[in-house]
Amino acid sequence: MAKQIFFQSSLPRAGSTLLQNVMGQNPDFYVTPTSGVLELTYGARANYTNSPEFKAQDSEEMKSGFLHFCRYGIEGFFSAITDKPYVIDKSRGWGIHYDFLNSFYPGAKVIVMVRDLRGVFASMEKNFRKSQHKDSGLVNHGELTGTTTPKRIDIWAQSQPVGLAIERLQEILTQGLDKHMLFVKFEDFTENPAKEVKRIYEYLGVPEYEHDFKNVEQITQEDDSVYGIYGDHTIKPEIKPLTKDYKQVLGNDVCNWIKNNYKWFYDEFKYY
């Protein structure tokens, strides 16, 4: 039997690693850390598009062959590393590339974790502050760049990973791709994990499992040094409600700027 592969495409600092490890408690699920599988298919798409060998042959045949290559390539990848029937592959890019994904994996199901953007930016700022023994590459005192909290928020809002993820999320909503996805608010997940996990199982259409939210073992492993000072993929074993400390971290003016600048987000996900 072919594996059933699901996808997670969440905002940064929004609990995506925690969710993977919760779902990984189910012995039927193989869950990935931040995955490069999308990059495999995306790279193959570039070669398929640009190689004269493909251009010189029947376009419909080549299209069919390429899409099957992507589907069975992904299935083969996971068949080689796990015998579990279900997979959740985590990559921030799956959401914005939903139409590409759906072209070779019809009916693809994508879970998207979101979080109050004030909390996302505050988490980035806290990581910045606790890593002062390293040069972040963000601050230049001579040019007065990145020297204050508001300036750093502005930089993160216009760059990877936060700015890009937010832009992609807005485009997902604009294109109507959100109707295919399940959105889970990180705050709701930490306040009532059983309720949110039940929603996930219903969306995925697979049998539920009794999870232990007070003892979540870290299954996924990532070398956070690869991601610099903002890499933080270590979870705490017990799920507790998020501490909403963004006003203390960012200040009222910055928090108000975030809410005003991303009004569409706050309206869509009903953060107040």
C-alpha cells in the first residue's frame, strides 16, 4: 500500500516543531523536521522546464511523466526511510506551492500553524537578545541599521524567514488556496491541544490516537547551528498555554504598528 503523505506549512515561531512531535507520538505517523523534499521536486521542475531534451519531445507526455516522477519520487523517498503508513512532511513552502503540489499529489492536505504576529516578532527579538555573544549580522552601528527593536522588526518584516512567510500567507488567502488547508492557531493548540489535535485528525481523515500532552518526547532532530541564532527547534515536554509577553518585549508602539500593518492577518484569524 502506498503511503499517505500529508504536509505542514506553518509560520515561523508558530509551534510547527511541537505539532510534528505531538503527531509523532502516534506509531502510525512518521514526522519530519524541516524537510528538503520540496526542494527536490522544485529543483526537478527547473530542470524539466529548461532542459532541451524535454522541450524536444511531446509536451503532454513529458508533463505526465514529470508529474508522476514527482509523486513517486516523494513516495519512494519516504518508503526508503520508514514503514509507517502516514507521513507529515514539514516545509514552509508547501502552502504557497499548493497548486504545484496538487498537480502531482491531488487532494493534498496541508496543515498551517499560525500565531499572533506580535508573538512571532517577539520570539525573534528574544532570540536576538539572548545571543549577544554572537554577531547576528543584523546590527551596524555605523550605518544605524538594526540598532533598535523597531528597526529589527522592520528588517524581519522584509526578509526571510518571517517576512517571506507572512507574504506567502497573504498570497495563499488572496488566491483562495486556504480552502484546501487546515489552519491551527498556536495559542489554541497550547490552551487545548486535545481539541486542536481532534480537528487535525478529522481533517486528515485518519483514525484518532490518544496523545500525552504532558510528556511530548522530541522525535525530530535538527542542527540549529545551521539556521544561526534564530534556529530553535527544541521543544518542551509539557504543553502549556503561551505566555503573551510581546508588549513587554516589543513595547506598545511596535505592537500597535504590527497590528495596523497586518490588519488583514488580524481580521482573517480574529486576533484581538
